[in-house]
Amino acid sequence: MKKGRIRFLAEGETPLLPGWTRLLPTAWREYYTRSKSPYRTEEQDGVWEGILHTRKEGIAEDNWRRNAAALLEEMRLNGVGIVIPPAEGEFPQEGLPFAEGRKIAAVFAFAGAAEALRRKGAEPAQASYLIAGGEPWLWERAFSSMGNEVNHLSIYTEQKRAAEAAAERLYEERGLLVEIFSSPKNPAFSKADAILSCGLEQRSYEHILKQGCFWLDLAGNRPALRRLTRLRPDITAAEGFYFHTGSEKEQVEGREAEADAYICCPVFRQCWKQDMNSGAESFGELSALGYRVSGFSALGKRVKVSRR
């Protein structure tokens, strides 16, 4: 199984076309590109790269979406098993799994939150953690990396029965008491040191978050993440991690780490399904392989964690 990477044309980059096409009028040249040479593929060191011959804005057109699907199919036929998408822009996800970094971020969620708190100068065992919104399967995925240093946990949700079942299990397994609430006015929301956002509805929570807390978006809500980073610069807001993967000198961005984990760890491949049982085993196997959170990312950029 091979790893693939796809991207749009970069600013100033042009498609690789026959020289004679330079003589064509612009509209004809664009038509030739779209119909005869919509993409190209390159293979380096076992990684297939597919370059779609349009910029990210062009993908909204039906023709380019069909070309994108054709590119993915060609990569699949050449042995690509998972694709790393562009950091920005919506690429049609058809036929192959996409490594967006969210699955591995969920598996390492509590481990990453604890690392962020340590960098802020806080003691993870003393911190308050909050699971906010979302579905029970994603909570369970996030619980995969919960260590014994988590002593204060709350769940903010409308799904009270599911939360009570999760809380009961955590108490039986860890002796951990979990507070469950459904109102953002509950003090546990504003006192949380680390919030794992699993799918909050479109509401503004910026004004009630604790000064200097850590926010991890596990649901892919980029509009909310952009708003949070703009309005609350004191908060460390992330949607993914960087990893050490066995070498202390090399850091791998979350999408790359996720693709590599998909290839090398069969149980982690189960995380593409809403399988509640695969997360903890995946965390154990990937940790044994040397995976460790070493940094944070949001909106395609590295996030710096500042001390409080």
C-alpha cells in the first residue's frame, strides 16, 4: 500500500502542457487543460503526488470535480491506499480514505491536551478537562489516550443518557467522577483548562472560556476555529498535532503521521469507521511504535503554546 498526496496549482504555477499550446488563445488553452490535461502524477520515494491543474477556487466547477475524481481513481489503480489532501480547499473525497489528521488527533486527544498544559506551565493532574458536544463515539475515541493524570472531567451535552453511560464506565474503570451538564452557563465550562470540542452547534462560546485555556477542535469546525483565534488570542486553539514518530529529531505533521499510521497499523485503519473499540488499541500500538505529540497545528499552520 502506498501513500498519496494531492494538491492544487500553487500561486504562479502553470500546468505542464505541450509547447504548441502557448500559441492558443487563453480560453482555448484553458479548455485544452480542462479536457485533455487536467492533472499530472509524479512518484518519489514511494509516495504518489497528484497535481490537479487548477487552483483551489476552480474545484467548484463540475468539470473539475470530475477531473479530481479521475485523478483519485488513477492513484487508486496505482496502489495508493490513502491520500493526504491539500491543507486548504475542498477536494472531492471519493474512492480513497483521506488523511486529514483528525482521526489521529482524536486518538491522541488527551495526551495532546496534557502536553499543551505542561507547556503552559500547568500540571495536567490538577487541570479541569471538558468534552464539549458531539457524538458518543467521538468521546470514546478521545478517551483512548486518557491517562491516570486526568482527575477532573466534565461533559457538556444534550445527550444525557449517553453521557451517563460513559461516566459510569469511567468510574468503574478509573474511579473517575464525571460531571454532566447541558447549559453553557454551568461554571464547569468557564473553569475548564482544556476543552475537547467534539461538535458544538453554531453558537459563540468565546466570551465564557477561561483565560489562557487550551481548545482542541476534533469535529472539523473551521469557521468556529477561525473565529476563536481571531477573538481570543490568549487561548491556544488547535485542530491537530505534530508527532515524533520514533526519531526525536524529526517531527511529522498530523496528516502525514495519520497516513503513515494507516499504512503501518492495521487496527488504526478501523478508526475510519465509527468503531468505539479501536481507539485505545490504536493509541497503545502507535505509542509503542514511537508516536508522541510534539507540536500543535491549526488552519494549516503551526501553533505556538505560550506559558500562562
